Amino acid sequence: MLILIWFIFCIVFYLVQKTLGNSGHALEVFALLTALILFIIDRFSKKLKK
């Protein structure tokens, strides 16, 4: 599971850097997208455990 999260972080970071470049908002968008993805993974893993 930790490897999955690490790959997701890397992919999201790459996509945000590619789209926004050196914009001042790149870090904020990265943080928001990462939080949303982690929330979705958490919900999905809880459904699988039940």
C-alpha cells in the first residue's frame, strides 16, 4: 500500500509540475490533489475490508 501511495505522489507531482510549471500555485494544487487522492484511497480500502 505504501508503494502505491508513493507512486501516486510522484505521478501527481509530475502532472502538476508539467501543467503549472514554476507557478506559485503549483505546491497548493499538489497538496490539494494529494489530499483528495489519499481520501479516496482510504475510503476505497475501508470498503474492501468490509
